[in-house]
Amino acid sequence: IFMLVQLVPVFTPHTLWVMTAVGIVSALMGAAGAWLVNDIKKILAYSTISQLGFMILALGLGETAGAFTHLLHHAFFKSGLFLAAGSI
């Protein structure tokens, strides 16, 4: 995601629409996967896929600052969740 944030200014509008579509599909598939499993680490992994889809969606729509902020917040909070899930 960090590299895509840096490269967004050189992408064509068609590439940005493809990124938007990929982001929507990833967000929905990650959410569906998290809904269907029972293991807490798998749920966290699928929710990470879903959140990465939201970041790609934001980049496709031109929201680079929002996508980068989401990346930073997600990294810090999800690392804490993975550490806590190991103790459960």
C-alpha cells in the first residue's frame, strides 16, 4: 500500500478504476471470509484483507492521504490485536 500511495500520481484514470474495482472486491471477500471462519487469528487475517481492500479503494478514488492514514492506524491496532489473540 505504501508503494501504491507513492505511485498514484503516475497512474492513468483507467488504472485507478481497476484499483477501485479490486478494492471493492477485496473488501467484500475479506469481510465474507471473516464472517465464515471461527478461528480468531483467521478472522483477524480476513479482516486485514478487507481493510487492505478499503485502502486500495481509497487510492483508486484519489484519497492518498486517507489511505496512508488508514494504513498507519491499521498497522498499529492490528498488531496489538494479533498479540492479544495469541494469549486467548
